[in-house]
Amino acid sequence: MEEFNESGMSLILHSGDAKNSAMKALRFARKHEFDEAEKHLKEAREHIGEAHQSQTDLLHKEANGDATTVSLLMVHAQDHMMNTLSFIDSTDEMIHLYKEIYELKKEK
């Protein structure tokens, strides 16, 4: 059980780091600092990759017969990860839009 709690905390930690990096990316994009924005978006993807690895490890354990107890912590961890994945995707699109708007304004 303790191992599953640690995995849940790992999901939350890495998802939180990913969301923070994505927020930084968005803030840099808003200031038209697109290289920095891309750097932080890349960091966000790396962090969410670590969270995904924790999730995959849990799935492998369960598939091998090591039953997972569904706890509030694990539900929260999964929710946090899924929201962060959506946020990263949205951030990527928003950075693209900021770039387009910036280029259009430069043309005027």
C-alpha cells in the first residue's frame, strides 16, 4: 500500500511540476518571448512524461496481479495528471496563437 501511495505522490509531484512549467511557457509567450516559452513547454512535457512513467509502472504492477487499492489519493493523482495533460495541450495551442497574433501585428 505504501508503494502505491508513493506512486500517487509521484504522479502529483511530476504533474504539478509540468503544470508550473506550462504556466511559465504561457507567460513568456504573452510577452512574445517565444524561445523561452518553447523551452518551458518542453520542460512541461518532460515532467508529464515522468508522471506518465509512474502511471505506467502502476498499470504494469496491476496487470501482473499486484492489485491496486483505489484510494482518494490515487483518484486525485490521476485527476491532477489528466488536467495537466489537457493544460499542456491547450498551452501549446495558445503559444501558437500568440505567435500568429504577434506576426500579424508586426505586419501592420
